[in-house]
Amino acid sequence: MSTTSEKRARSKHQATGCWCRPEKRMAIYLRDRFTCIYCLRDLHDADPADITLDHLVSQSDGGSNDEGNLVTSCRHCNCSRQDQPLSRFAGKETRAHIRRNTKRSLAPYRKLAKAILAGEIEFDRDLEG
């Protein structure tokens, strides 16, 4: 059993991951091809704790948990962005890339996510499309 000093410190602002259903979370990761939308880091082999969802418009600014407001982000970029407006954090090309990704329907990715999470199929990069 670890002591309090050995536990990893967690900011009160850091999400616990319970606010988004696992199927939706996985579907968004698949839609974004397990790539950080900001720095384009390949997250396929990343520690799961380093793969996050980021709100394009924060909830405190009226954003929702809607799939069009959520993107895959590495922990570094998510923490670096904090509550900055997207226009201040990401360049024009990155924002265009985000718009293209979030316009894609999540439906086919949800189906694939459910199958992966249910153990019906094994995750394979080739399945991502």
C-alpha cells in the first residue's frame, strides 16, 4: 500500500475521467486517430494517463460534453492550454484540422469502440480508417 507522499499529486481541476462514457471516449480517440489534435503526437503507445479529452470551449465558458466540443489531447498539451481560448493556443492550420475532425460523424467510431471495449475485436491501427 502506498503512502500519501508516494501518490501522484492531482490538481483539483484535473478530471477523473468519469464524466464521459467509455464508449464515447474511445470513439473520440478513434475519430482523432489516437493523435493529439494540437501537437500531432502519436498516442497509440502512450500511457493511458497521458491520453486525455480536451473541451474546445470550456464548460465554465458554456461548452458542453458534446462530441463536437471534445478532442483527443496529450496530457502535456491539455495542461499547457489550461483555460486559454482555442484561438490563442492553436494556430490557424490546427484550428482548421480540429474543425475537420469534429465535423466527422462519431457513429461509425462508436460502433467500433463498443466492439473493442466488449472484447469482440482486438484494437488494430488498421481499423481506424
